[in-house]
Amino acid sequence: MPDTPIPPRRQRRSPRRILKGGGFLAVIAAVMVLLVYSPIFTLQRIELDGASYLKDTDIANIAGIHRGEPLFSLKTDEVTSRLKQDLRIEDAQVRRVLPVTLAVHITERRPLATIATDYGYADLDHTGKILAVHKSLANMQIPLITGFNLKEKYVGDDIGDQSAVDILYFLGQLPESAMSQISEIAMLRPDYVVAYTTGSVQIRLGALDRLDEKAKLTKGFLDDQKATPYPVEYVDFSYTSPVIKLKQPLKAPETTDEITE
């Protein structure tokens, strides 16, 4: 009859080792508590990057954070989520910078153009989201989009018109220096769009295609006009080869009789 194997004897843990392990964990927990609540690691400064309109005080109010609270008690994912819920902020990243700083990088929703509504005028960002509404065009510093009938849209809504979104995309490709020279973009027909400069020059864009190319041409033309102005009636970028139409100089009268007529 074969011998029955004897199972190995289980060693009992020493109470001293258990106490030592528990003490080590307690020390780690105490260190963590000290780090979290230590006055050394408290929020004293918000380092804000990417903002043009919002200030660090705005960020603190939106995120619900306060100077002097423990830096490690701030949950960066929750702070980020609260920031993204604000209509003015398109995206946000948040991280701690020891010992006293919270670094916040945001992408603001920038108003690119204004469009008429049934209650006034609405400012739009590059996606077509309504950021603000106004009763009049007083002190308007961004282009006006015309040719659309926007009804029953309010702050936070998307306008939902692809042609208008395409126009906003075109504007978004222009630098501030070029944008400031455009007063209006009019959709005269579904397939024909014209921009007007602050100097009343027409920029004929035609159909809403080749928008990157047309934005580049528009920037170049506006830069030239700003550096060396010359009398232009219109430029036409609807064709593959751009067309520039100069203003005809006024014809001087040939006789004194023409002046008195």
C-alpha cells in the first residue's frame, strides 16, 4: 500500500511581522494625510494659459476652487469637467504644479461673427454655437453674416445651418489682422457668397468650396491692401485664377462747359 503524502505544514505568521506590516501601512497613511493637508501644499496660484477673455479669478469661480485649500484634495478631473461645462470654454486641461500652483490650459470659444435672429443678433463661434445675444449692433467688432433667417435659437444652441458653419470655418482660417478688415459676409444665393471689407471692397467667394485656398487668397489680398492700398472695386476668388477689378479713375472734364452743365 503506497504511502500517503503528508501535506506541508502551514506556517503561522508571526504576530510581530503582522504588527510591523500594519505599522508600516499606518506610517504611509499618516504621510499621505500630512501631504494632503499640509499647509506647504495649498493652492496659492492659478497659472492660466490659452485665455484671452477669461481671467484666473473667472477660472476659480467656474471651477469652484479657492485659494488656501489643500492642493492634493483637488480632483483635477472634476475641475476639468466643471470648466468644460461653461459655455465660454471649449476644452480644458488641469494639472498640479507643486508646491502651490494649479496649471490650467483652456481653449476659449471665440466669437467669430454675428448673425441676425428674430430677437436681435447672436454671436457665433467657429462651430456655429451661440455664445451671446444682443439687441443691436452697437460696438460690433466682428463680421456680420447676412442672408440667413435664424429663428428660435438661443444662447448655447447650435445654429444647425451648414452654409453658415462653412462661412464660420472660412473666417476661422483668417488671422485677427485680416478678420478686423471684414465687415460683412453676405449669402446672396445658396451658391454665391460675397464678403465686404471695411473699405467697401467686394471679395467674391462664390460657392462655399475650396475654403482653405480662398481664405489664403483673402489674407494675402487684405495684407497687401493694408501695406499698400490701391483702388479696388472687387476681387473674385470664385475662379481658379483670381480676378482683380480696379476702380476706374474719375474722368476730368475736358471743357469749362462740362463743369457748368
